[in-house]
Amino acid sequence: MTAVFVLTSFILLPLGAMAQETYPAKDITYICGSNPGGGFDTFARGMAPFFYKQVKAVVPGAKGGEIKVKNMAGGGRAKAVIYMHQDARPDGYTISDFNRADMYKFIYGSEKLPFDIKDFAWVAAFTKTLRVVVSKKNGPKTFADMVVAAKKQPPLIASSTVGSSEHMETIWFKEVVGLPGKITSTGGSSVTVGALIRGDADLALMDYAAIRTLIDSGDVNFLVSMTDERLVPNVPTIVEVGYPKCLDFIGGKGRNIIGPPKLDPKAKATIIAIFKKMVADPEFQAWCEKTGNELAPVYDKDQETEMMKYINAILANLQVFQKYGL
């Protein structure tokens, strides 16, 4: 009996000790819903060492916390979202990126998923998406010129993948401004750039970081920014030209990170504390500036508020997007 008691104690003590280990006690899996090399993947892998750098500063006794990126592309990011909702454990060792454009197709569109996306634990969003409208080199030079030219010859407006945030925001811009013309999907931002350079497209609404080099070189014309304040001194904002409603849907928060439904609150609080420490790190700030990621972080309930605003804008304007086959 004594031998059994001693053996049992020997087996149970390490298990008890393991159960009480300081979080994070092991690696954290970061599910990336796209293939290696894309914007989401690049941000995840670039951010990972900065996160790990701050783990010990926030949790001195932690033995883990290194982020391991796992790509789970498929179904237009649906594979990753389904995994996070149905299979990922809510213990704080699995987090994921989330594209806010997926809100439409996974809740209201043809790719609707059999669960409520609002169930996810909203953890953080790191960047502010800066959108701008540009024209081809020999196209209109100002926003006013664009409006006049469009009435004479409806423009071809290039956009990214169907259902992407860029595509949906292009629809919103066209509808709010009342711009005639046709939106064509190019399948990706790089292809959109090529269409502008060749003159195959007249206009495009794009991420400022992605098109800035061509703006600076004069290969495209910068017509208006989808921001409250000017990005450059001589180009007006969409508010200044009279269409503030564009900002109800265009831009917003990017580089969103979520956890599974019912994410452990202590683990979530620790992850957020590490992220906040990371964002304050000058080296991380320099990396974001170098890579064109405009830092404007929000966390937890503030991120959830942003996402619900986006959902509500979709709900109130479903007919706008359905008109374009979404």
C-alpha cells in the first residue's frame, strides 16, 4: 500500500506542477489563413520575435510564448476560420489573424459559415488602413477632374479580389460618390498596379503603402485620401471634397488577431499585455514604419466595437453590395 501511495504521489506531483505552470508555458500557434509570402503571413512572421522579446518582461516566470506561424489557407480563408471556431482550444495557445472583409462573405454571402463569427474572442488590431484613390498617369490629375471626366466617359475602376476589403470598399466609394463606370476585379493588388501602369484601368482605390512609391515617382496621380487628415499637403481628404460618408466603411482597423470562442480570460489578458508592451517597443515601431504598417492599435472591447461597426455598416447596406453580385 505504501509503495502504491508513493508511486501515485510521484506520478501526480509533476502533473499538478505542470497544471500550475505560469502561462505561457509553451509555444503559441498563430494560424494564418493565407499562403506564405502574403501580407498576413509576412506581418505574423515579422511580429513574432518582437512578441517573444516581451514575454519575459510581462511574465517573468514564463517558459514559453514563442509564436509559431501555421499557414492554413483554403476556401478563401474559411478553413482557418472554421478551425478556430470548431477545433482550436481556448487555452491561450492558439490565436489567428482575421480579415475584416471576411465578415460579409462568411455571414451574409455565398460562403456563409454554419456558426456566428461574432463568437470569436477579439484580442487586438494593430494598424490603421489608409486608402487612397489614384488614376493612371495620363488620367485626371485631381478629384474634381475625375468627377468631370467620369460624366463624359465612365471609367474602368480596377480592384483586388472579389469580396476582399479593397473590392468592397471600392463599391462603397463608387456608390457614395455616385461615380459612373464599371468595377473590374484584378485578383490582387499587384495586378491592379499593373493595370494602372499599362493604362488598362482608369482608377483604383488602394492601400497607400502599396501605391506610395508610384505616387512619388509620378507614375499614377493621387486624387484623394480616405482619411480625416491629409496624407500629403496638396491632396485633399474625402471629407474635404464633400463625401464624409465614405469613412463609414472605408479604412478602419487592420491586422486583426482573434482567439477561439470562450478564450481563457487570464490567457487573453496576458496576450494583450504582451502586445501592448510590444507596440511600445521602438524596434517594433521602426519595423512597422519600414514595412508600411501604420500603427493604431486597439484591444479587446475596443477592437470588438470596431468590428461590430463594420458589421452594422454591412447590415444597413446589404442591397449596395448585392447589386454587385456579392
